[in-house]
Amino acid sequence: MTTRLPSSARLPVLPAALFVGLAMLSACGTTGADTNAATNAATNAAFSAMPAPAATGADALAPAAVLATMERVADWQLAHPSSHASDDWTQGVGDAGFMALSNLAGTRKYRDAMVAMGRRNGFKPGQRPYHADDHVVGQTYLDLYLQLREPAMIAPLRARFDEILANPRSGTLDFKAPGNQDRWSWCDALFMGPPAWTRMSVATGDARYLDYAIKEWWQTSDYLYDRQEHLYYRDSTYFGQKEANGAKVFWARGNGWVMGGLARTLQYLPAKHPARARFETQFREMAAKVATLQQPDGLWRASLLDPNAYPARETSGTGLFTYALAWGVNQGLLDRASFEPVVRKAWTALAASVQADGKLTHVQPIGKAPDGFPEDSTEVYGVGAFLLAGSEVLRMGVQARAPARVVDVANPGAFYRAEETIEMEAPRAPVVVMEADTSRIVPTQRLDDKLLFQADFSPNQSRRFLLFPAAALPPLAAPDVKVHARHVPERFDDFAWESDRIAHRLYGPAILKAPGEHVGSGIDVWVKRVRTPIVDLWYKRGEYHTDHGEGLDNYDVGTGRGCGGEEILAGGKAFAAPVYASWTLLADGPLRAAFELRYDGWNADGRHVAETKRFSIDAGSNFTRVESVYAASGGAPLEVGVGIAQRKDAKGDGRLTRNDGAGWMSYWQPEKSPDGHTACAVLIPGQRTRSAMLGDDALLVGHATPGRPLVHYLGGGWSKSGDFPDAQAWEAKVANVAARAALPLKVSGPR
């Protein structure tokens, strides 16, 4: 086991060469200011001998140049990995920067490095249950989850946070008191802890995590924030301490941690939340103060109020300030005319601190206060701060060159929406969509005349999205493809489709000639525990009835309705369509797969009926939307049952739930050992439905007018997917999908 001291107890270790240099200065009789001047002259001379950076001045501020510098620094760090433990706070800050870069880069290698790190860690936080330093790595786990949605990425951290909520600490914040670091008793903690808690709230839809972050933030602020200076003491041991010039001791990086923490907390604090105004006020107060303390070279010194005490250039605090100030300008929280020159000056100085090989220099070593250090010092947390700064500087540059068009989206419901698809009229030219609050670029898809993208919404939340011309940004990495649909001629004309949550198939005309096959137009369910496509893999393998770690097909369709198949009801009997006759693929990802199947005419109690069905499934969804358009002799409406096959051997723990008032029905199948429970649900929004049993099928019954679409949904889940441990969890999902269908998002713009 590796034992590590907390960041609050680690002091910088200066190299022997620097001690030799200081000893030589002392031998020459220099003291006080003379020593500072001599040391500064020596270190500046050493800095001057370093290779020049690739881009400086105005060129360094162009988006392509910013990205190139970020990638150079990141590549150096990947080639020279830190020796700290991979769940250490130092690495966690670096990881946050890598995630910011991965959002902008034209390659997936930076995100892949973070996924690999998480898997090595088992996506576990550090060992100390309450210590914020051991939570910061969770910010990257959560950022990965918000892209890839793998439950394992946040499960250990969520369990840790749930334990804290169940057993909160309420002791003193006095830094000399035992156990004080079980709370956020030092200012660094406001970067390490709160952004993980706010992200957890967004990832889970559970407001308790956000409430905890807000409460604990203001407990710390009330204790450490100097309301006259608008700066934070590092911890209570600095109350009353003075610098050589008589000023209070305020550490640059410590206040950088707070400003970075404010930005990263505000990213996920909804605009109308009652606590937001107070956070914004503190952010503006600190920003105004910090801007006045920037030095002529664009950097901030380790001691904010006595820069001459430690005159060496310092990039970790500067990186954090640059990140926060640029984010504030980009959000409209800070006046652009006043603060953009500060940001530009700071970024130019940061870029000038990058060697030609990509090494970031002038990073103050681990400590808790202003101190001296060698000029070529680097650390992974300094790289993280640099990459975070670059991500917002790049956005600032893009906005200056190509002002964004704004799309406003509101959740009118008092419920959480995860991975909700937003549809809007597609602009003529290709665009990039960015979340205004987080600066995250989100995947998009054009489908017909629509532009699709996805986002999460807390109850009643309104969010802004920015549309930039694609040409205004450097090329981006290809989006993750999370949906797929295709005709499968090699398997009797199956038609299969999937999201990253579930897969389905329907049977085609060739199967009617296959000996021993007794099937109809019911819908099959393939359950998944992976978030990657499996349809092509399983067909290629030729065997999918055994779970090889990805999921399996253990669903019995037969000639019944399966999961969401339809039939016409008339005269007390059911009349189902035959297998589909022809198909058309309409879209194949990355966010939506869509296709159309046509069913030749059949007799429904004397009426000739034919059907065209348009299916679509979105990334992150367990549900497929279906538009059924019937052609029928006679003009009377058709009674249509959307069915769920009941297990013939059903025993024990199966559960059929009907909610006719909300227009849905759910079935949690009895366990099929050792492969768990398969779940199915159907819903018909906008109609008064009734439920019925006919043969082996439970039916949700609605009405269709010939020539007009009947919109309904079918969905599947699995107890081993990591999403639905029990029937109650599945039914909560079904109810949420029904609520979202009944109360769609409100989209306005672009403007």
C-alpha cells in the first residue's frame, strides 16, 4: 500500500542544485531584496536559455494555435507521466485538463487515455472517504460518464457520496483540529470537491448531491473568505499572518483553486437555482480583485499581495485564473472589454512558458503557501490548469471570429431528462453545437431538414446552446456512434436495430421459407450490458443466445407480439400483420437510427388493412418511437393493440403494471436464471388507452385513423445492464419516458 500525505501537508522539495545556488548567493553576502534580485536574475537567465515556444503574441491566441499548444503540452505529459498515484489529487487536476482538451481535439487519444486511467483505477476515488483531494479524480469519471454513460464509471464514487450523505461531518473547520479535513477546511478543496458533487447531481438527476455541494461551499466560504480583500485564506493557520510588506498572506494557486472551483461548480448549477446569484456575486468579486493583481508580464506571482516576496514566474495559479476569467467572459458574467485583455495577456505568458518539446515550466511544486522554486519546475496539476485555460481561451477566440447563434431550450416539466434529443431546423452550412454553460461540444446529426443533438436537463431547467460555423473551429474527432440499424440478408431478412442500451429485431420474408421457423411480426429483444454496438458482432459470430459478457438474446417471441408488436382488434379477435415485405433505411447514427418497414395487406375481420411503420431509436434511449400509418378499407378508425408477450412459464417474481391514465404498460419478466430479468414496456402518448389480455399477450389498446400516424413507443431493459436493478427502477424509467413524451422540450432559435 502506498501512503500519501494530503495536499495540505505536502511542502515543496527543492532540487539540490537550487540549494547550491542559494548557498553561493549567501556566501557572496547578499541578503533580503538583494538575494531576491540575484536569484531572480539567475533564474531569468536560465529561462532565457530555454528553447523558444512555437507561437507567441497574437498568433498564440488564434484557435488553431491555442489547440496546437495545448496538444503539445498534453503530448509531453503523456510521454512523461507523473509518478504520483493515479487517483492522487495532482493527477485528478491533470485529468480534468485532459478532458477539456479531448472536447476540442481532432483525435480520441486524450479521452482514451482518461478511459484507460479510469479502468486501471476501477473508477474508484482515493482511499480517504471524506477528503476532497480523493474526490477530484471523480470529476473525470463523471465527465466520461456524461459522454459514454457506462454505469460502472460512477458507481464507486456514487456509493462514496451516498455514504457521506448518510453520515455527514459537522466538525470544526479549524485546520489545527483533528479530523478537520473531513470537511472542506482548506481553500484548495473548493476545486477538488464541489465540481464532482454537482456533476454527480447532473449524471443521476439526484438533487441531494447539488444541495450538499452548495451547503458545504458556503460553510467554507464563511470561514475562509476575506470580504474586504475578496480573496480566500488558504486555511485558518494563515489568519493574522503577514507578508514582508505587511500585507495579508493570500496564495495565488490557492485562490486559483477557488476561482476554478467556482467556474466548474457554476457550470452545473442551473441558471434559475436560488443559490446561483450568490455564487455569481463571489465569482465577480474575486475576478475583479484578481485582475488588479496581474503582473506586467501577464502572470500572477505566488504571493498575491506581495509579488516581490516570491518574484519567480508561476504558471499553475496563472493557469487557474486564466481558465476562470476566460470562462466568466465567455459566460457573459464578466465584462468582455475589461477582462478579455487580462485573459489574452495571461495566455500569451502561459504559452511563452511552454518549451519547444511541450514541457510546461514555472509550476510551483506541491505546497500550501507562497514559496520559491526552480523556473523549470513542472507538475501534472499545472498541465491540467493550462489545458483548462486553453479550452476557454480557444472558445473566446472562436467567438471573436465567428459570433455564435443561440438556441434556447427549456424543460417545462418538473422532472429530470437525461440524454434528451433536441430537434431544430438545420442551418444551411455545417455547424458545431456547444453547451453554453459547460463549453462542451456535443455530437450532432443531420436528418432530413433537422439538426439533432442531445443534452441533460434538471427539472424546469432552461439551457442555452451555441451554434458556431464548423469552419471556425479546428477539425473535431468523429462522434461516438451509439445507434445502428440494418437489413440482415444473411439471416433470413432480419431487420435489426439498436441503441447503446438495447437491441431489437423483426423477421423478414425469407424466414417464411426456412424450415422449423414459426414466427410472425412480433418484435424480439436483445439485452445489452455494454454501451457499444453489438448487432453486427453477434450476427458475424452467428451465436447470440449465450452471454459472452455483452448481453444476449434470451427473449421468446414466437408468433405473439413480442415487445411492442401491433395487431388490429375487431369482433373480439386479434388480426396481426404478417412479416414485413420491404424496408428502407433512413438514418444510421451517430445519434439516431431510423428505418421504414412496409407490411402487405391482410384481412382484419373483413377489412383490408396494410401498414407502413417508421421506427427511430436515439442514443441513450431504451425506447423506440414508432409511427404506424394504416391503409384500410372503410374510413372508420381502427382499434390497435400494442402488445407485450407474457412468459408462458411465468412464475414468482414477474410483474405486469398497467397505467391507462398515463398511457403505458410495463412487464418485468420472471427471472430466467442465470440471465436475469428482461423488461418490456409500451406506451401510446396523447390517447386514453385501455389494457386487455388476449391469448398470451397483454395489450395496450388505442385507436388509429387510417392515413394518419399512430405514434407509440416500445422499450426494453435488463436487470444486468447496470441500469435497472429491479422492477421499480424500470417502471420509474417508463414513467419518465411517458412524461417526456407528453411534455416535450421547448426549443426557440437560433437567434
